Amino acid sequence: MSHAIFLSVDLDARSTNPLFQQLYDALSQSIQKGRISAGTQLPASRIYAREIGVSRGTVQAAYDQLIAEGYAQARRGAGVYATDISTTAQEWVAQIKPHHAKAPVPNPVRPFSHGVPDMRAFPHALWAQYVGRVARAEPAGLSEMSDIFGDWPLRCAISAHLRDWRGVLVSPEQVVITAGAADAMELVVQAVAGKNAWVGLENPGYPMLARVCKTLGMRPHWLAVDAQGACLPTRDVAVSVITPSCQYPLGSTMPIARRQAHLAVANWLVEDDYDSEFRYTGRPVPALMALDRQQKVIYQGSFSKVFSNGLRIGYLVIPDRLIAPMRDVLRQRGVRASTMPQRVLARFMEDGAFYRHVRKMRRLYRGRREAFLAGLQEHFDDILMFQDHGAGMSVALHYTKLLDVDKVQENLQTAGLECAPLATYYGGGGARNGLLCGFCGFDEAEISQGLQQMKAALAPLTP
């Protein structure tokens, strides 16, 4: 092969591309296109540098890149040689074209998906202002985490929120930022329960909790749910996870006597307070943690339901005696909560913007709930029954007639509705058939239309 192919490279010292990159590009393209054939020895770096008017380091850097990417190989004591990248590879490199894919269009939330906040009402512009403010004034807060438990200003804001809204007096040192419910559950069971330990879970309850327990080698002990919420465990369990403020998915509120009974028998007790901000009648129910005098309760909260399901930020409040074990778990397992939104959310809460948003959403959801319940009574009084618990983001509906539940789901899906089968929330037997329907993510016109679609879907199945 003529040495001219190596001397014909066109290097531009004024280009923003470094000279070694220009040389690498020229040689790799020549190898791809076969102008430098496989097995050809590349010129010695010292001689080649002198011939094309660059430093030897420039040539050596280009050769090193060729070797790293497989275009050439160095042979000890014999120089650098072009490799065979094969005909197929040459054809592929020659024919590859940039792919301009369109971003996928998100699927709309279908009535009556539950646990979904209406993100159309999210204060996007105001949130963007806070992101910009933090980025300008304290940019390190968007990317640096000084403590394994999470951003200190956010932990302070959460402790103040719990004091003012839930009557829970805790210090920021007790607050742990999580990446949501699954992350929180993992942290808790790893900190307080050993392998093969029994974990008390509500039946019906949140299916994800059972999956987390089984993945970590724990055994679920099912807690029956009656009109007063979760019943007491019938065996010794390492920890019980309950939803006393608004039982998920049935919606009942646990009375004080049952709460105190759980406190009396528990080793550890997780209070999942996922949507306690949404109580529409009467005064807010005091948190279980506010009654705890023995440091047994671990409080679990989330911003996914009340604020944004895209932030993926939740939190735990742990007793003082659990701080050291929890730090050990986080050191071993690592932190999963995203750093970036934490400082922004802290400032959003400190300025009162978060509370104004919560009050706005409570008013909005109260109206939607009233419209949804009124529509149920009007259209389904003969086949569906429900209890109005005055709280939560969803309503559990029970069939009053024997229906083909598989056909019900098929018809609802065909009608464009998303009503979860209630039976899927039972992990320990005794399942009751029905539907779990949410109302928060839909305005009153959408609720009215959805109920009409539901009526048409169920009509052919009604005896």
C-alpha cells in the first residue's frame, strides 16, 4: 500500500477539534472504508509526526484511540497495524443513519384510576420558579447530599409540617428521605426484622408491601380488616404495617381504642399515612405516632399523592433508638432517593406554597368526591354499595348482586375505564369482590361521563 494515504490527511490547527482527534477520525475512516487494508502497518509515530508537522504525542494519542476502539492493534516490538473490522462491520458503519425517533405520547389517565393526583392542577410555573431560585442561589443543593438521611432543609420542613398538620413532635434528625413507599418498606424491614421474620400486613392492603417482604425473605402475617381497621396480629411479628387514618383500600378510620391496642402489643409499628391530608369531614385524626410513648411507631409519609407522583419522594420518621440501625442499613444498601428535587421542595414548603397547594387540592377533591358519590347513588344503587368514610382519594365499591367479575373487567376495559378489582388487594384469603375507584384525577364532567360509561358497561351483566 502506498504511503501517500497516510500523508494525505488534512489537519486544521484552527479547528476546535484537537489535532489528535482529527488524525484519529481520518485514519479510522480510512480503515472503515478499506483504503487502509487489514494488516497494514501504520507509520512509526516519530517519523509520521515529522512528516505531517505535528508532535509525536499527537500521533501517539491518535494511535492509542485507534487501538482502544479496535481499529488497530499494537504488536510488541513490531509497531501498530490496522485490524480487520470485517466486511459486515464496514457495511454497517457506512450505512448507519441517525435515527430521529419521536418521543412517546404518555397514555392519558383513565377514569377511575385510583391514587392519582390531578397533575393538571400542579403549580408548574411556580415550581419552575423555585427550581430556578435554588439553581441560582444554592446550586450545590441540587446535586450534593451532605447526609445519608437526606437534605437537611427538607427534613426540617417535614418535621415542621408534621408538627403543624399531624400533631407529631419530632426532630429533623429523625426524618429519613426515601424514594417512595417500596424504598421505605425495604429500609424498615431491613432495620428491624431479621431473615424469615414475620411482618404484619393488612388484608386487604397494598400488594406491593407483600412483594417487598417476600423479596427480602420475610414472611407476611395477614391482619384481618374489619370496620375498625386492621385487627391485632395473632402471632408475634417483628413489625406491623397499618393505615390507621384511612385504611387502604377500604377507607375506614381506626378508632382510638384499636390504635392503643396495637401500641400495646407491637414490637414495631409502621403507620402508613399516605393520604392523611385528604379528610373532607370533621377534624383531622391525630397520627398514631402522636400517641406513642414507647418509641414503637415508625411514621411513613409520601408526597406522591398530595403533591406530585413524578417526584418519587417520601419520608420516614423513626424513633431515636432506630437512628443508628437505619444509618447502617443505608450505608450497606445505598441511598435511592433523588437529590435534585429535595432542596426545591424544602423551599417550597418553607414559604407556605406547599400548604396553599394542599388546601386548594382538598377543596377541589371534595367537590369531585361529592359528584362521584352522588353519581354512584343515582346510577348504581341497585348493584353497588359503598361506605362514605369522608377521607381518602378512592372509594371501595362492593357488588350487591352476583356478577361475572371477569366479564365486568372486560367490559370496563373496553369502555375505556380503569377500575381496579377489589379482590386483588387481598393476599391472605377471604377476598370480597368489588371495585376500587379513584375520583381525584378527573373533573366533574369527566366523572359524569365515566359513570355513564360504567353504567353502559355493567348493564348487560345485571340480572
